[in-house]
Amino acid sequence: MLNRFRRNIEKYINTIALTLAKTGVKPWSISLTGLIIIILASIWLVYGPAPNPLAISILLFIVGNLMDALDGPLARATNQVTRWGSYIDSMIDRLGEAIYILALGYTGIVRWDLAYIYIATSILISYSRSKGESVGVDMAGVGLMERAERIIGISAILVLYMLIGLDTLLPLTIIITLNIITIFQRSIHIYSSLRRS
């Protein structure tokens, strides 16, 4: 859904990646750093000092996820693109997202049942893409809620929760609904593509 916007900022991301490449930073270290930052965001959310640990937690969550925008371009810039790297990057992305959502459930910011459903639908979105690509279907840009859209959505909900006390029930339910629609969109796309081939 954000592919057009992503293409507009791609040149800036690539510039940063080229700068990092000159320092000798490895793509996997960027991915791992992002995960560590998200874990710190989760810990701060649960155990951070009063009165408002959420602000710093949101900032860390956003920074950690921004790292995901760099590891791929860095791998390409340093000619270190591998299937193993792609696998690890995907696993780290899912793990970081799940850990933070669980922290939101633990603190009561979101309901536990919605946290579990969000995680399940998020994983299914990722799985549908990987499975589609494994059978030769181009999955780029397919579906409403790719990872970037989900991260932006969760971040926006948290900012509004912090600023105006937004009840997270309805907006998170909307995101979950869009996740489910995305799963169906990708499944239909895979089915249609395989029928044509």
C-alpha cells in the first residue's frame, strides 16, 4: 500500500545504506540492532519510570523498526544478499513485532485477545507472502497491510493513546480487520497468478 511512498524515499535510504557500507557495518548487525531496540522499547514500556514511559517506548519502537528499512539496501550495497539473510531478517521482524504487541497487552494498553489476534494475522500476512514467493508468485505490494502500514498504524494509535487517552479497542480492531483482508487479498492473488501460469 505504501509502495509509491517507499519508492519516493528509496534514494535517501540507499544513500544512508551506502554511507553505512563504507563503515563496514554488516546487514545482520542492523537487523539485530533493530530487534534489540524494540526489546528495549518493550522493557521500558513495562518497567520504565513514571509518569509516562510510553513516550520513550514509542520512540524506541519507531527507531527499531526504521532499522528494517536499512538492512536490505545495505545488503545490496555490500553485495551480501543471501537467502539466509532474508530468512533471518523476516524472523527478526516477526519477533520484534510480536514482542512489542505482547508488551502492550501486558500493560493493558491493548486487550490480550486483540494482541493475540493481531500477532496471528501479522504472521499469516508474512507467511502468505513467503509461501507465494516460494511458488514463483510476485508478492511485492500485494495487500493493504504490509509491515510498514502495520507499524505506522500501531505507532499512530499509541501516540493518540498517550496524547488524548484514545481507547485502543476500535482502532486496533480496524487494523486486525485490514490484516484479515490482506490475507485474503494475497491468497486470491496467489490463486489467480497460479491459474494464469
